[in-house]
Amino acid sequence: MILPSKRKERNCMVTTIRLPEELHSKLKRNAKKQGMTFNGYVLSILWKSVQTMCHNDTIQF
């Protein structure tokens, strides 16, 4: 489900994803270590991943 964010000035979308409990815990713990919010940390990982894929012009999993 994707919903428009209430913060339209930032052109953000709200989405829901299912994460395995262990992955969620690790992300949450790492975000705290970095002094970031969970959302901010996940966004930074996603941006870095997308930029790397675009730079390499490939998608690798």
C-alpha cells in the first residue's frame, strides 16, 4: 500500500513493507548506533543501494 505523505513539500510517499523480525531488529539497532531514526537509516541504505546500482548500470541481488 502506498499513500501520499502529509509532507507534500518534500514529495514523500508512505509505504508499508514486511520485514523479517531479525532484519528489523538489526536495522533498528544499527540506526540507534548511528544516531539516526529507523526511517532515516533505512532511507540512507536504500539511496546508497539505488545509486550504486545506477552507477554500475546493473541490478544484482
